[in-house]
Amino acid sequence: MAVFRKLCARLDVVAFAGAVLFATFGYGVVVGKMNVFPHQFLNVAFDAAKDWRDNWRHYLGIRSKWLQPTDRTEAVVSYDPDAAWNGYTFVTAYRDGYFGAHLIDMEGAILHSWRPPLEAIWADLNDGEPLVPEIEIAVHGAALLPEGEVLLVLAGGAMAKLDRCSSYLWGIANEVHHSVDLTESGDIVTLGAAKRTPAEKRFPRVDAAVTGTYVDETVMRVRPDGTMIDEFSALQVIYDSGDAALVIAANGSAFRSSVEDITHLNDAEELRSDMAGAFPQFEAGDLLLSFRNLNTIVVIDGTSHRIKWSMTGPFVGAHDPDFMPNGHILLYDNRITGGSPQLGYTRILEIDPVTRAIVWQYQGTDAEPMYASFGGKVQLLPNGNVLTLEPEAGRVIEIAREDDNRLVWDYVNLAEEGWAGEIFDAIRVAPESVTFLGEGC
């Protein structure tokens, strides 16, 4: 009998342990499927651990995370001067120990460089305190002006205007990020952000992330002298246009949003009057916006800020949609799936906004891979070629659309021997538009 009691007691312990394990497993399934507590905390911890795993050398000052191994030994490995649209390429890139901007020729030689004067920028905008830790500084969003002045976005911190000698002229500190568009009026359209809490009750069914906040991204219009003349919320655009479903159905729940970076607005471009005739459904001054985390691009009224047109997919995590003179839209389709291209390589798409059909595309292949897990820019050149980049690989390529998508220029930012420096922006400019080369500082 005593043996039987002991056996029963042990069975009780085993049954209890099994029940606990089953309940734990079951709750784990619910946590993963329903995004309930502590799902967000685990996600944050996992992301932090992954970041340290991938970038510990960067945080310990051993080697910057903006450098990636490369087999390339020459900056330019292919160049067809007869097929390329020859000019200078303005890039924002990491090299020589800092993230700055450079003007390069078709052979890859650096003609001019700009280095952000961080002390002067922070002194003016934030009483000397950095808005972004120096180890995290990246220039992501830029524009080159005719006399050598530049607009540089210190990602997530500020936009600064520098002269051709890198002296600081003015800046804006609104957590500026991603994009700079020079409009035909001379104004600058760029992007900002603000941290919000649900207690402000701005947007129904938008909750805080585990941080207690969410990001309310904005579109800003700035005068050439740095005066801000307009700023409006991208989330407000979505809600005012009756498209709240984009927000509350995009992040694991059909009823609410509880993530911090809801939309990840990454581009704004104004429709110019000389191109508006190709878009009868829009008007000059309308804005084309890209919401990476919603896999959606929209065109909004330039005055009322209401959505006139939108398209969700087939692109995934897209960047930099541009109006084209033929009435189409060109965009960078990252197909973001983390560190590897699980949906296929990154694509450049030309889309007809009326039929929503893809009318042209360039896609990386196993033989010629191209994949960007973040970032991305695309530019239609005057001869019909397309300039684009692969940020992490520090690579810029020119594609001849009318010649079977042949690469007619292929450049890598060789920051160090065996290492390529990240590139976030690449803009081809005509040599005659650059008048400041050779002038002293």
C-alpha cells in the first residue's frame, strides 16, 4: 500500500508537471499567434539580442556596422560610356570613418566630399547635445544644390544645410528621416516624426507599443532659408481619408494597432507641373507618399491632404516611388524578409497607376544578386536608363531598360580593402550643372 501511495504521489507530480508544460506551451502558442503579453517584450529582447549578435564589433568600436565584406578590388567593374547616361553621381556613403556625402565621376574617383559638422549642428539645434549618438550617425536622404550646397538628413535626428566647404548654414530638428524632395517652387519637402501615447487619443484603436509610445510620422514643407511653413501627420492623412483599416489591420490584429513604427513613412515627392499632364487623375502639387510597413503607396491632395489614390502591394517594404513623365510610377521593391530574400530578390518596378499593372521590372538573380533588407533609391535618367543601389553592399548600378536590362555601370564604395561602405542615396547629375569644382574653401 505504501508503494502504491508513493507511485500515486509521483504520478500526481508528473501529471502536474505535464499540465504546467502543456499550459506553458499552449500559452506560448497564444502569445505567438495573438500577440498578447509578453509577446512584445520578447520581440524587443529578441531584436536587441539579434542586433548585438550582428553588430557587436560596431558597438565595441572594432569595426563599423556600415562596412560589409566585398570581393571587389575595383570601384567600377563595368562601364559602357556609349550606353550610360554620363555624369557625376552624388552619393551619401560611409567611408574614411564617417558617414557623409561625395560626388564621384564615372570612373569612381571622388571629386568632392561633404562631412557633417556635428558639433555645430548639435550646438544650434539641441544645446550641444547629440540628437543621434555619433556611433549611429547615417546620412539617409540628401540633395545637391547648384553652388555645392547640400541638404543632408542625419537619419532620425535632423536635416542640415551645408555649404560646399561643409560649413553649417541651418538645420531642422524634428527627427527628420529618409527623404528630401526639392520642389519647383524652391521649397523642400521632407519627413519628420513625433512620439505619441494613446492617452493623447489622437487615433482610434492605436495603442502603445511595449515602449509606451508609437511614432506619428509627418510630412514637412520648408523654405530654402530653413523656415518650416507646413507640417502634417501621415496617420491623420490615413484617418481623415477613411482608410484606418490600413493601420489597424496591418500589424497582427484586425481590430487595433499596437506597434511603435506603424507606417514607416519613407518618401514624399511632389508632382511637378511639367509632368502633371501625364497624370490627369492628379494635379500639380499633389504628393506621392510611401508607407513601408503598410506595403502601400498613396497620392494625396497637395492642399487638403486627402488620399486620391492608393495601391497596396504587390511590392513588400518598398522605397522611393517616383512620378514618371509617361504617367507611370517607378519604385524600389525591397521585398523585405529579413537577412535573406525569401520572397525573391529586390526589384525595380514600373507601375501603371490606372491599370495597376507592372509594365517593366528589373530583378536581382542568382548570377547577379541584388537584395536590400532596408533602404533603397531609384532614379529615372534622361536617356531612359535607371540608376539604383544596393545599400548594404555599397553598390550603385545603372540599368539600360531598352537593352535587355543590361548593366552599363556598376560601382562599389570601396571604403577599405576588402570592405564596402554603405550607400543610402545615389543621384546622377549632369556635369554642366556642377559649377563649384576646383574652387577653394
